[in-house]
Amino acid sequence: MVPLLATKIKPHNKIKREEAEAAAAEAMKLLKGEVGFLILYAAAFYAFIIHRSLQLSRGAIIMLSSSVCVLDASFLIASILLTLRFENVTTGQRFRAEGDVSDAQWRNFRGNFPVLTGVFTMFTLIANLLRTSFHLKARGMSIIWILISFTYLAYLHGAWRCSYLTSVVSASIIFILAIASMNFLLVKIFARTKYFPFVFWIFNIFFLLCNRVYEGYSFSIIGQRWAYLDNFRGTFRWHICFNFVVLRMISFGYDYHWAHRESRFDHKETGVQNDMYAFTTYLAYLVYAPLYLTGPIVSFNAFASQLDVPQNNFSAKDIAWYGLRWVFSLLLMELMTHLFYYNAFAIRFSFSVPISGMWKELYPMDVFIIGYGVLIFMWLKFFLIWRYFRFWSLICGIEVPENMPRCINNCYNLETFWKNWHASYNKWLVRYLYIPLGGTRRKLLNVWVVFTFVAIWHDLEWKLLSWAWLTCLFFIPEMILKSATNAFQGIAVLALSLPKSGGELTAEEAPLSVDVTAKIGVLMEKLPTLRAKKQIESLAMADAHFQVKSTHGEFVVRELSAVAGAITITCLMVANLVGFVIGPSGISWLISQFLKREGLPVLAGMLLTFYVGTKLMFHIRDAKQSSS
């Protein structure tokens, strides 16, 4: 095969090949130099961020420990902020001891961590012992997990006072059981009709909104004699946790709906038998203890199949290593929250009306540092919480999708970011919302529907809707640019696949890589006709020619992609600051802050830093592809 191609390539191709090899060696030398510069820049950037963050935190502690006036406005703001957080603290020792626990979600998890660990240790021992001893399958394990999970719910949503425990638990669980039962009946009645998606979504969104509006409802709706129970809520309000239950109810409904229809878009999780769609399995899925509070989210079919046959992708050694890595990450979080108080700044600037104006007193550089630090804190917080509960689920034999599979600092576009943030939720949205709405055929419209649902699912707040719609605005140019780039590359490949001369390729069109030709040759030898061989031979030559000719084009595209990545990361920070810190009313101020004289150098430095970070991400991606 290779000799046949060689007869069509003119001799001076050898010179061209040598020139190409020399050019490749020079490019590799420049590449190594670029990587070295990027690493040095990144090291300098993080050294500066750490130094300035420590200054801000140290200023806060100094102001807590003494009445000395600090001229730096940032220190003054930090001191007022932390004084409000820790009233009657004169030495700052408590803050140093506990670290920054101003985030309610992290504070609750950290405070309940010992109890949760003891409870899940007991639950997993009981469940695994019963499964092994009695060889239980899906039906038996469903009953076991219903009993275990409702015991868990009794702790979460019950009362602290033993005298009221039974009544409160019964009333709290009644709300959950009532909504879950209505959803189950609706699915069984309407699943085989064409009206099912409309009725199903209306039902679930209705309860999603009502749970929030009425704050989990009042016990007085049962009767005034029960109104006193409203004073005895458990550790967690049930309607907060119920957001995840809503996702599971929708998953069950659609999986059952698709199981009784011939047209299915996903064949990976459709092997569940009809008897799996029983009420006991459904209820065990909704309240499965390891995943009840925070997920990760798994489809009903995947859960039911593993309830029958436990996962075998993770060995005991793998799970132990998974847990050990989690402990190291927890130590990193403790170190971070004791040294840097990013979230303490953000919380007080966001939720206290008198202090919200203090953002206007911060320097633009400090606004950037706090905003960036909050994103890092949020990523590490959710990383720890999600992986903690996934760890216990793996021990119990249920493997669920991994959230945060990629570090936040290794995401240079919005699509990659959302696929690697709440990854299991992203898969859920694609499976049950995006594809049923039409998928890529209506991509520009569907993204608005998806993100609006995400905002409403999180909470009923205008700033979350602003965050969702800002994200959509930033998403649309990226999608258009990506579609245009793919279309252009397709046209270029098609054009280059046609030889300029009659039937044979000229020397300029011949391949410069014998390796590519040899690999194609193995396939060509298996083809029956000479005509087919010539067609594939021409395509192989054109492909190699395209790779050589497009070196300059790839460089331009790579640089433009890095610039686009820097802009995207900036937009992502703006959207998250608006959604979780300053609110929609702060958008105009945030823009003006970075467009004034003091802010322009910071904006330029920020974009340059994100450009460098994006280039580093490209090199990491290329290294992974080469190693695999």
C-alpha cells in the first residue's frame, strides 16, 4: 500500500518533509518556552493573590483586637464586617479558632459532620449486612432503605424535644408522602398519554413553587390544635431538601414514560424491568438516605438497577482511596478558611442592607480578589459536600455521577464549566429537559428555558433569575461562535479533499506523514475495488495536507480561543457576583467600577491573567490527549 502511494509523490517531497520536521522542532522549542513563561506568570499571580488576601484578613483581626484606626478602607470594612459577625469578640481568637464559617451551608455541614458520619456508618453496616445475609435484591433492599431513610428523615425534619418527637415526625413525613404519592399516581395514570409531559411538569413545578412560597406549609392547615408543632422544626426544613426529591420524581416519571414508548433517545438506562417501577422502589429512590440532602443526582433506572445488583466499578480499595483524598481536601478547606475570609466579606456585603453599600468603598483589585476567592470557596465547599455523600453511596453499592470532576481553574468556556460544576444535575437537565425540548435543534431557545428552571429550582429570588439570564446572554455568543467554527472546519476539509489536478494529487497535495498513510493503508487493503482505494487514498492525502497547511490557522484560532476564554471567565465571575453577592442592583456599579481610571488597569490585568490561564488549560488538555 505504502509503495503505491510513494509512486505518486514527486521526489522533492523528501525536502519538504525535512523542512516540515525542522519547523516542527522549532515549534516545539517555542512551545516549551511558552509553557515555562505561563507557569512563572501563574506562580506570580497566585503569590500576589495570597499576599493581598492575607493583608485583608490580617487587617480584620487587628481591628477586632484593638481600637487602632487603620487607614486602609478595605481593612476598615473588613473590621466592621467581622465585628458584626462575631459580636463581643475582643481578641479575634474565636475567629482564628473556627475559621470563616460565615457560609450557612458549610457551617451546617461542618457542625453536623461527626453526627452524620456516625449515622451513615451505622446505616451502611445495617444495609450491607442485611443484603449479604439474606441475599436481598431490589424489592427487599427497597424496604430496608425505606425504613433506614425515614429514620434519617425523622432526625432531619423532626423536633429536638422528645415529648413532641412522634407527632412532629409524623406530620413532617405526611407532607413528603402526600406529594410523592400524588406524583406516583399521576405517572401511572398519564404516562401512556400524549399529554403526559405537560401535565407532569405543571404538577412538579407547582409544588416546587408552593413549597417555597408557603415555606413547607404550616401544621395549622391540618387543624389549629396542631399549630403548636410549627415551633418544633428539625435540623433541616423539609421543603429545602425537597428540591432534590422533585428532580427524582421527574426522573421516575420520565423513565416510566419512556419504558412504555417505542421512541427512546437514551438506550444506556432502559434495561429496567417493569416490576422495578413499584411504589416501594420509587419511595426508596426518593428518600435514599446517602443522597437525600444534596445528591449527587442519579436517574431512577440507574438507581433501581444497582439496588438489584450493586455497583462493581469501585473496589473496596478504590473507595478507601476516594475517602482518603476527601480527607486531604477537607484539610485544605480548613487551611483556606482559617487564612482567607472571602466568604465573610461576600456574605455581609450581600445580605446586610446597611453594609451592602460598602462594596463601593473597596478598591477594584480587592473586588476582583474577593469575587475570585468566593468562587474558589464555593467550588471547594460543594466538592467536599457532594463527594462526602457520594462516598457513602458507593459503600452502599449505588454509584452516582461525580460532581466537580474538573477543577474550576481548568474550565475556560461556559459549556465546560457547567458540565463540570454540578455535573450530575447537568446530566439530569440534558436527559429530562434539554433533549425533550428539542436538543440542539432549538439550542438558542432551550438554554433560556433550562437556566430559568435552574434558577427557580434553587430559590425564588430575582438575583438568581438575573444570574440565570446573564449566563444565557454570555452563553449565546459562545454557542454561535462554536457552531460557526465547526461549520468552517467542515467546509475546509471538504474543499481540501478534492484534488486540484485531474485524478492524481500533486506533490503539494501529497501527504508529508508516512505514518498516516501506512495506517490508512491497512484499511485500504481490505477494500474490494481500486476505485474505493483511490477515494480513501485521496482523502488521506488531503487530510495530511490540511494539517500542514493549517498550522498558521491553528495558531490564530488558538490565540483567539484564549482571548475568548479570558472574556468568558470574566463574564462568569460577573454572573456569579450578581447572582450570589451584589444582586442585580449592583450590575451598573460593578461595570462602572472597572471602567473608571483606577479600575481599567485592574480589568486589563484580570483579562491578561485569564488569557494566560486559558493558555495553560490548553497545554494541560493537549498533554492529557497525548498521554492517552
